[in-house]
Amino acid sequence: MFDGLRRDIEEFDFDQPSQGELFVEEPKPAPVRHKTPASSNKFLGLSPVQRFLLSLMLMIAICLVGAACLLVTGRFAF
């Protein structure tokens, strides 16, 4: 099975360009993208994942400040 592949590799001349390398296509210009107005799924330019992380960090900060206030005033019961 592999003998034919080995024989083909030994006979192949790597110095000659292949047919695909002789005719190189010119790259097509990139399509022009028009700027669209801010879509409804963007808030402050944030993606949904970024908004979730921001709200999660805000919630944790509020919980910590609230717990610190309860500890300082002595109203936190263990």
C-alpha cells in the first residue's frame, strides 16, 4: 500500500513548480463594509459577555461594601 506512495515521492521532482504555482491568481479586493448605526445589541459598545462580566463584578462589589457596612455597624449576626 505504501510502496506506491514511496515510489511516487522518490520520482517526484520538488525543484520544478507545480501547475498550481505557475498561474497565481491576483487577490480580489476586500469587500467594502459600510458603517451601520449602533445596533440594539450593543450597550456602551460592549458585547453580551462583557456586559455580563461587568454586571457580575458590580454585584460582587455592592455585596462586599454592604457586608463591610454591616460589620462596621455591628449589625451582622454570625
